[in-house]
Amino acid sequence: MIQHNDVVRESFTTQAQAFAANPCVTDEERIRRLVAAARLTGSERVLDIATGPGYIAEALAATAREVVGVDLTEAMLAIGRERTKERGVSNVSFRAADAENLPFENGAFDVVVCRLALHHLLKPLDVLREMARVSRAGGTVLVEDNYASEHPERAAFQDRWEILRDPSHVRTLALSELLQLFRDVGLETDSVTTADDLTPEVERWLATTETPPERATEIRRLLEEDRLQDLSGTRPFHDATGRLYFHARTAILAGHKVS
């Protein structure tokens, strides 16, 4: 696990500035969609796991009483700290932490959120268990992540080019697996919403992680094969100018801790 954490830190240190500027991450409508699912009233203490550059933490702080954002990568946390300081957001704090071993007491938070991170984790079940542990009884646990095909061979094809692009990628889970994680850690699933409006432009997507040329060439080949043969369910396509995109399907799962 320590080795994989090092891979994650290296990957997101390299891409920190580009990631923080990526429209897929900064899109205000997508941020509002996730924050709305938290159904905040203004009194909550919120934990944002794998906060990255802190956009979700900052958006949650507009309504919540207090937000704590945690991440493995100091380069990401530095971006969040600088931006919230510049904007005068005083009810957000950031700290380095491992999602598998959160440095908080049982039931310390009313809402626990994790956005677009589970596919980077070796043990997503352990992370969901930690999220449930630090949530109070009846508290909200909210996860947004990419989801893969329910057919293992199609999901594996997607992971093949995802890992080539970013070695910190582990595996994109199917929607049924995400639901099972919620069940297995004692969460009651209250709502599930899916979307396929996240469509990364492949060249920018590759540039974000500074993918080496030989890997980038192979990824383009695999995506073109996928476009022609429908091998993953991500439905790659060309726009009118010939640029290549794909559908990064996402799901938001909202649940609560039943005991």
C-alpha cells in the first residue's frame, strides 16, 4: 500500500497544476450537482476525502459549518489552501491523510464526501469503511466516481488504456460494485444518479498526466479500436474537427449510516 501511495503522490504532484485547471474538474455545474446531493442545512461538519485542489471542499463550505479536506498529495493541498485563502474562505482546512487510515474519531462528521478517487485506490472497500466510521449515525456518505461496464472483459479494456495513461489508476468499478460497497460497510443507499456528460478531450487528457509518447500512441490506438468496435462502453468519438473524445460515465451515490 505504501508503494501505491507513492505512485499516487508522484502522479498527482506531476499533474497538480494541469489537473486543477482541467474543465472536467472545475466545471461548476458538475460541482453544484454533487454539492446538492449532500443536502446541507448549514450546521454540518463535512469531510472531503481525496480533495485534490479543493473545489468540492470550497463549494461545500458555502453552506456547511466546517469542511475538512484531506489528500495524499501536498502539491494538491497547496493549491486548495492558496485559493481558499485568496477568496477569504475561513471555514475550510486542509491536511495530508491516507483515506484508508483517517486521523479522525468515530462519528466525527455529519457528511463525508469522496469525488473521482475510488478508481485510484487499491482497497476501495477499506476506504468506504473508513468513511462510514468517521460519519455519525444517520450521517450522509456521498461518493462520485467513474463507473465501468458490468461486463468484466469490457471493464478490463477500459482499465487497460486508463492505466497506460496514469499508473495511479487501479480499476474502475461497475455500478453494481459501488452499490455493493455501500451495503458492505453498513450504509443505506438513498439515491443513485448517473451521467455521461463528462467527455474528456483525449489530447488534453494525455497532456494532463504528461503521458510518454509511446504510451500515448498506444492509448490512441486502443481508443480508436474501441470507437470502431464498442469494446468498453465509453463510446469514443471524433468531433467535427477530428479531435478524439470518450464518455467518462459517472455516478453519484448518496447514502446514510444506519448504525
